[in-house]
Amino acid sequence: MRRLTFRFGAKLAAVGLALGTAASFATTIESFSPQGEVAQVRQIALRFSEPVVPLGEPRLPDPVTVACTGDTPKGGKGRWLDDRSWVHDFPDALPPGSRCTVALRSGWKPLASASALSGRTEYSFNTGGPAVLSVSPYEGATIEEDQHFLLRLNGPAVDATVAANAWCEVEGIGERQPVQLVGGAERDAVLQARKLSGVKAARALLLRCPRPLPGSAAVRLVWGRGIAAKADPKLLTSIEQAFPFQVRAAFTAEFSCERERAAADCLPIRPITVRFSAPVKRELAAQLRLITAEGKALEPQFDKDERAQELSDVQFSIPLPINSRLRLEMPKAMRDVSGRALANAASFPLEVATGDAPPIAKFAAAPFGIVESADPVVPLTLRHVQGDLRAPAGRTDGPGNGVRVKRIEADADILAWYNKLQRYHEGSLSAEAAGLPKSQWMVIEREQDSRGRTIERKVERQVGTRELSLLNKLPDVKRLDLPQLQGGDPRPFEVVGIPLGEPGYHVVEIESARLGQALLDKRAPLFVRSGVLVTNLGVHFKLGRENSLVWVTSLDRGQVIADAEVSVYNCFGKRLWNGRSDARGLAAIKLALDPEMGDCPGESGFFVTARRVVPDGPFKGRTDVSFVFSNWQKGIESWRFGLPTASGPQLEMRTHTVFDRSLLRAGETVSMKHFARLETGDGLTPVPLADLPSRIKIVHQGSGEEIVQPLVWDGARSALSTWTIPVAAKLGNYEVMLERDGDASGRRRTSWPSGNFRVEEFRVPLIDARLSAPKQVPVAPSQLAFALQMNYLAGGPMASAPVSASALLKSRRVAFDGRSAFSFEPPAERAGRAAPDQDDAEETPQRDGRLVAD
């Protein structure tokens, strides 16, 4: 299908200007480019010192002749840009080895009104030697030891000069390695794979370094000076080009396993892994074997869902034999996918030793967990430490291996212990913060300086929190003997329960010398601890800016809990509110909670507790307690539900500026009306006069330039302001900010964004032109009638205006609704021309348009 495109416009009257008839100076060629040596030349341009041809006639004869030697592309044309400037366009960039001479055409004369032409009338330039346009692999890529490099040049080069003046620089080798040119079938295969043929194939070189490259070395391929162009061997490269690369690491196999500590044997409960520095074929990786002391061969295990045929690591699954000697055997034919043999093949077979299963004492949740009071038992996973946890006969407290429990009662103590357990959970503290004697706060470190002298210095000692006990010397600490461990040898791995006995917040600590010996690698006990809340209360907290709400329910049935005592604390333990829940389990807090934010000693936000006396059951008459922190909102954050959030308990001020226009030109005036309101639970309310912004600041977004003006408010309703944009104002976006200064009471300087406008250069059209096409177009019509209407935008028709129109016939893609999978286009006409290269497909111009009316 063909489409007609029309151009039309109103003719303008020409106004002639009187020009002087006398010339003061002779006409000369004012500028000419290019000159000398230029690598890429697509155009020749010259400009005369005064008009030499009539304006508006670009098809006048050329003033100069262009003569080039070498493989110059055919079809170049000259044209006049204006009455002084002329250019000559080449269809393609001139290849290297081209020499061009531009001389004034014999018999060419400028306008009769121009003075005689004088000065220099002949120029020359050349394109020098060949340059590298691209290299494959790309710069900075990881390459192989015998890597070949494909260079695409801007023109053919003399092979002998390439071999003499291009080289490889290898890290660690202090000499240049001249490149070797690769030809024949190997080069043809590479060119065919890259779809390079014809001129592009002639401009491509395949190179390699003369020796294999060492692994992990940095390499530079250098295209040096002195390489000659085939078109003119006298023209040589004068600029050096360098392309960096990194050689891949040697092909190696690495064995790894998890250990309790650096010098220990492999853990039999964790898999053994063999990692390769480069991918290997799956069938080769499957030939690895782990031979046990009894001669049994263990095969590597692969994920059933893993279908990859190339692997970088394999694993031998657990459990492995404990306290055993194993031998890892590697197949002799092991190769990576590139065919490289193992560089460390002499390391295999490799002897491997496994130890005993490591001791473990682990809580199901640490440093905090919740257990329902219906079954107040804390699960504990044990292995090889059961003997340490038996309490000595007749002992219920004091130091020594075992399980210790302390019940915390007061709200402030619960908050303090909760933060303490967070701080002591699997980390480290300074000896001073850990409460050790002052004599143990510092340790001496020794190191050697550049001259080999030993230097001693004192540094702060760090202590692992697992080496410190929190309950060892405290009163009211109970020692428990786990009932599952009484009598007989315990099983090597089991889960037991620690009975806590009653509701409340409990600190549970386990001390084990066996764990310390295994994990600390010294004769010292190791401590494992957790905080456990035994409760049947669920506390839900909703924080608001003007008020808040606490809802108390039971954990086992989700029923509301009435008459529960509810308290709210800040992160420092200061009570902010206290009350009781109603019949619906709700405790309404009708005030704005002030967190008094600072460096909280632990968990940030509000700490909310709920207490009640258990009315029935085994814990009848005991006090049940539960708590929640206001920042416990994982998965229920307000932003997940599109709700607005506030930065604090203070009311948020909302500002907005209304502009008369938001798109203006330099020199115009922008008028603004500003509004400010407080956002409350009941809606928007006026702002007190003392809190209103005192000035307006207009900020240019690109440069940061600011314009500040005072604001005068009409009571608390609104404020008006204007700004006349300077003629030299910067273009772009301007943001309007309303600002309020700080004061002696501690109120900080604050600003609120209220709107933005743009300043741009644009012209407003004066004429509206409309073209009306026929609603139904017959097939292959001999003529088509179009209606053209022209109006002034200010109003009224544009009568008796001369109009010119042109029509361009172009192809248009045909598509129908519901038929997107079908093509209605004719086959591409490729007869008589080669298909464009893939690299140039996007650059091929669309020239299917045809001028049918002008």
C-alpha cells in the first residue's frame, strides 16, 4: 500500500537589502578542511571570504577539482551550502593510503559583484596508515593461552609491516613478542563465522602471539607506528594503539570441606566439594571417586533437576564416614571444555581425613523466641555435650557446666535483658564493655617494620561474647537437670526439652566445656543462650501520629483479653502511658507518643507490654506477661499498603503552589499563589501564623542557582508572589520551595517543595493549516482531490495566501486487528545486490520514497 505525504507553507515576501558595490579586499579561500594527515575523511569543506555565487542555488558548478589516489570510493558529489560555503561528500570514508589534491577549477569565476580571487588556490591531505577500528575479543576480555585476535581495519595493510611493527606485551616477560599473521583455512573459517566477505574481509587481520600466554597474566596487543597501507606503502601509521587483555587462570582442581577450626579434620556431616577453575564436561566430573578405608568407592552426587552438561564443581553427599581416612581420586583424562589438562594433576590422589561429628548445643530460636504457656518447654538440639549438662549431685545453682535459667519480672528489666541478649549474640565486645578487670582491657601486639625491627603496641582487647557468662554470678538463677539425660549413655544426636515451669520472660544459658574445646580451640567453656517468652498473650500495637491503639488477644484461641494492664515505654525504658484493655481487648492511647529519639541502647521504637493474672488452668493466680516492639513490622509495613507515613508525632505541613502557567520563556513573568495547611486526623486545618513559611526560594535544577523572595500571607489562607524571569535566565526546570527559619526555641530551619515550572525557548505558531483527505480512496486513482484550509490562530481565515504543496509516496506497513501473526508485505527484493552485513543492517537508509507532486 502507498501513502501520500504533503508539505505546504505560505510564501513570504522577500525583502532586498542594498549591498555595497565596491569591494575593499580581494576574495580569498578563507578556510579549507581537512589538511595534513587525517585518519577519517568523509567530507571536504571550503569557505570563501565573501559571497561568490547567488544565494539559494546549490546546484551551481563546483569551484574546485578533487583528485585522489588509492582505493577512493566512487560517486562523490559537491554542493553549495550558501553563497560562500561549498562541500564535497564522499559516499564512504576514505581508506588509508589515500592522497587527495584540491585545486581551483580552470575557468571558474565568482560573481561579477565579487572581487577577483587571489591567494592560495590548491590544497592537499592524506589519510595516513591503517588504523584498528575494532578488535575481537573486546578490550579487557579474559582470553585463552593460545588466543587469536581478529582486527578490523579502516583499510588493507601491508602484511610485512604488520609483522614488523605489531607485537604482544606479556606481564612478567621483559621483551616484545612480534605477532604472527594467521591465514589460509583457519582465517577463512573465522571470517565465515563472523560473516565477513568482500571489502570487509580484505580489511580484517587474524593475529596471534608467537608463544602460549602464561595463566593469569596481563597482556597488551600493540598496533605500533610504521605499518603501511596497501594503497600507498609510503603512508605509515603515526599513532600507536594498544588493547589490554587478561589471560584466564590455569585449569586447576580445588578440594574443600567444612571444619570446626583451621587445623581440624573435615566435618562428616557436611559435603566434600571439588571445584574446577574452568567448566568440565558432566561425564568427566561423574568419574571422580572418594575411596573409603574399606575400599568402597563413593560417587559424586548431582542435583536431579540439574541438566547442565558443563559443571564447575561437584559434591560428595553426606553423611560421610566419621574418624576415617579417605582418598580423592581424579580421572587421568580430566580436561576442561577447552581441552586443557589439570595443572595440579600431581596433587591427586589426595588423602582426606574426617573427624567426629562436632558437638552442638543449639536453641530453636536465638536470641529470642516465644513459647505458648500451654506447653512451656524450650526445644534444644544436642550432640556430644549431654554429659556436660548434667548438674552435679546436690547442686541447683552456682558455676559449672549445665543449664541455668533466670526469670525476669519487671518491664524495665525485661527491656534491659532483651537488649543485652541482642548485644551478646554471637559477636564480640571490648574487654571494657564486657566488664572484665581493667588490667585485661589491653593486649600487646607485635609487628615488624620495614627494617625488620619488632615494634610493640597496645591495642584494645576484643572478647567473643560466647566466652562470657551472663548468669554465672547473679542471684535467683536456677540450675536445671534435663530429665532426658538422667542415667545411661545419651544418644549422639537428639532434641530435648527444657521445662521452664511458669509464664514470663526467661533467660536460658548453657555452659559446656566440650563446646569450648571444640569451637574455641582452648580450655575454656563456651556459653549458648537465648531469651524465651512463655505466654498466652498476643500484643498488637498500632502507632498513630495523634493517637495509638493496643489490642490484646490470647495466643491459643485468638480471643480478646479484657482488663489487661497495658504499658508503653520508649527505647530507654521510660514509661509514656499506662492503662487497661476494655471488653474488646482494646486499649486506646489518646495522646501523641513522643519517642525522645536518640541513640537507643538496643531495639529502637516503642516497647509495649501487657500483663494479666491467669484466671484458671495450671498457672492460675500467676502473672502472664507479653510484649511487642513498634518496629516489629516485617511484612506488614505501612508502605506495602499504600498508606502515608509520618516522620514523627508532630503534624505534617502540606504546601502547594498554583501557577498561572507552568511553561514560560525568558523575559516573561510567572505568577504564583501559595497554600499551606496542617494535615490532621480530621483533615486539613490552617497553620498558625507563627509557623507559616517566611519566604519563597526558586531553585534552578541544573545549576542550583537560587532566587529568594519574602512571603506575605493573607492571614493563614494564601500568599501571592511573582517573578520576572531575566532575559539571560538559564533554561530548564525550576523548583519552588517554601522555607521557614529556625528560632531560639530550638526549631530547625525547614523547607517544603510546593511546585515547579519550566523555562524554555519556543515559538508560538500564528497559522493553523489543515489538510482534508477523501474518506474513500479508489484503487490506482488517476487523481485525488484534497481540501486545504488556513486560519490565523488569533482568529479568522487566512484569505488569498499563496500556498505550495508537495507529495511523497512511501511504503506503509499493512496490519489488521487480530492478524498480528500474518505478514502482508511482498518479498524483499534482493536480486542483483548482496545482503547487507549484520553490522550495517541498522545503518541502511530507507530510500523507498518517491516524489509525486511538487
